[in-house]
Amino acid sequence: MDLLTHWPPLLKALVIVPLTLLPIINPLSGAPVFMATAGSDDRVVRRMARQVAINSWVVLVASMLVGTYVLELFGISLPIVRLSGGLLVAVTGWRMLNTRDQDDVRRAIAIQAQAEDLPREEIVRRSFFPITFPLTTGPGTIAASIAIGAGLPTRPALYVASAFIATLGAALTAIVVYLVYRHSVALLARMGDIGTLVMMRLVAFILLCIGVEMMWAGWVELNQGLNSGLNKG
């Protein structure tokens, strides 16, 4: 009976999870990188989009259910996650900004030439870095997922129900990621080569800014914790 009274907030959480994570993930911003990695072969695009969605779902669920315990086990705080994760995102954006256009063209040609022969292991490898991490489910998404998991009730029955709902919310998020990446080639094809190149450079700059912002947020939180500790002392 107690579980039935909590169904409305549980169903609300089903909507809150994707609404919280999707603005952070912003799969549209990763579409140019996905297209450059997957090439233009429809079969490879479909397989890689599906693999990225599966990878993202696993990362989200793992972060929500065990992320808090892993951080506690190693004595790592969320500000540290934001600081180090922001550094990784900033470095990724910086590398994308400094990639030569000729290298992008050669890489795209090589990918398209080998598209039909890509084994499953290669699809999994390319789909995880940098598409799944850090572009899709980066440190910001992981930190938000850990925060969602930290808010789950502690009572066993409610925890199981809430964890199941959160898992479904993560699945909805992964479905949206799949749909965006699955049709990214068609969406970006309308932009043309120049438009796609501009979009990739813009995404790289945004990634750099997001990384710096995450590092700054983590640094501020660390200073606040240090100052509060000194004041108590």
C-alpha cells in the first residue's frame, strides 16, 4: 500500500530523468563528430548509433546505481569529478579545434572506404570514445546521473521501484540519443561540407567552454568545502 502511494512521484521521475539529462547530453552537438566517425554508410551509421545508445544507457544506469558508492569507496567527491572531467572535456575540445581540415577529410575518406568491412569490435571501439564518452555521456552527465542516484529512497521496496523507474528514464534518454545520431547524416547533409565543418568547429569551441565551466564549478565547490571546514574548525 505504501508503494502504491508513491507511484505518482515515481512516474514523475520517469519524465524528470530524461528532462534532466538530455539538456546536458545535447546529442545534436555531437552529431557532426558522430557523422565524421561513422561515415556515410547507412549500415554503419545504424549500427554505431545503436551501439552509442547502448553504451550511453549502461553509463547512465551505472552512474545512477553505483556511482555514489564507487566515489565513496575511493574517497572521491563530486567536485573532483567535475574538475577532472572538465579538464578531459576541455582537452577534447582543444584537440578538435586544432585538427587540420585535411586530416578530417582524409579520415572521413578512410572511414567511408572501410565502412562495409568494419567488424563489431571496431564499431564498439569507435562508438565509445569519443562519441559515448565524453561527447554524449561526459563528466557533466555522469555527475548529474550520480546526483539522481543519490536521491533515490533508501527503503528496499521504494529503492527497487525507483531504480527501475530511473532505468526506464535512462532508456528513454538513450532512445532519443539513438534517433538523433541515426538521422544525423541526413540532418547534416543539408548543411553541406562547409556548414558541417563550421558546426564541428563550433561544437569544439562549445566543448572547450563547457570543460572550463565544469572545472571552474568544481574548483568553486572545493573552495566552498574548504572554507566551510576552516570556519567550523
